[in-house]
Amino acid sequence: MDFAIFARAVFALAITLGLVGLAAVALRRFGPEALARFSAATGRKERRLAVVESLVLDPSRRLVLVSCDGEERLLLLGEGQVLPPVKKGRA
């Protein structure tokens, strides 16, 4: 292989890695503000869905309070198993 071709490939690789590094630094420094300005400039509507609170019951289940269109709903998230209802009364 000719030395000039090898040197050209190494130089191209160095330029490419330099541009990737420069883009990473620019995104770290200016990225969050630019994205916030862009989303504010588009005039998006207010979000309809929000997680109000979350409570871990055990390692496989969690209670989540969700607000949607001003109404709050309580969700039980788990492994996908259907659990039988607990009967109240005498033991």
C-alpha cells in the first residue's frame, strides 16, 4: 500500500473523529437551551397526561396516580398477573 493513501486515510479518520467530538461538546454546551427554545417556539399545547405520584408496594408492584384531563386515576402496575380480590370480613 502506498504511504500517501495510508496517510490520507489516517487524516480523514482524525478529521471525522474531531468533528464528532466537536459536535458532542456543542450539544453538551448548547443542546438543552436550544431544545427548550425550539419546543417553546413551536407553541405546543400543554400536556394532557402527568404522573402525580408513585408508590412502590413490593419489588413487583407499584401504585401510580395519573392525572389526565383534570381527572386523577389510580393504577396498579405489576408483572401482568391478575390477582384475586381480597375478601373483607371475618378471618
